[in-house]
Amino acid sequence: MRFLSAWLPFLLLEATVIFFSSRPGSSIHLPFARVDKVLHFGEYAALGFLLYRALRMSGGRRREAVVSTLALIAALGLGDEAFQSRIPGRDSSIYDWFADLIGGSTGVAFGARIERLMPWLFSFKTEGAEPTTNPRVESEG
């Protein structure tokens, strides 16, 4: 159950990103030019936050979680762009990848800040028991 509470939000969002990346370009209607950069930023900010949270909840140290999240976000964004280049009507753009990287970095920074303000988001709670926190979260203060 701990694995699910740590990783399921990230995995569901990544599956959603892959689903929308697989849609042909003709089925996507954007309201204005360059809105795709805003969408890339937003989805990767959320992915960065959720991946950082999952790594911390799995016992990773703060620095390790930040570095690992940034590396994985870069790889996921690059993979997403490569995948989109094979979908009819879609293209791959280095600028989309930059938006992914900036969004992911923002999500990690937000996650690290939120962790200090609301550590319970980065802990486990069992029914009828007090929250069990990750000891590394509290000791790295």
C-alpha cells in the first residue's frame, strides 16, 4: 500500500501524458499559438513534484531525490519528444523539451518547499494510527 500511495499519482499522470502524446496532431486544437509550451511546463511541473514526492516517500534523501528527479524528468521529456515525432501530425521540438525541463525543475523546487511547510504530504499514515513519517524527512530539516 505504501508503494501505491507514493508512486500511483506520478504513474497515473505519466500515463496521461503518454496518452495525450499519442494523439494525432489533427485531433488537438489549441486556443492560441505557443500554448503547447504552457501545457508542457504545467504537466512536467506536476510530474516533477509527484516524482520528487514519490522518491522522498520511498526513503530517498533530499539531494538524491532532487538530482534523480531532474535526471528522470529530462529523460522522460526527451522520450516524450521522440515519441511525438513518430505520431502523425505531431512534431518534436527542443523548445518543448526546454519547457519540460523548466517545468520539472519548478515542480521539484515547489516539492522541496512544500515538504518543509507540509511534511505530512511526504509521510505515510495507517488507519487508526499516528502518521509514520519518513525519518529522513525530519532529520534533513
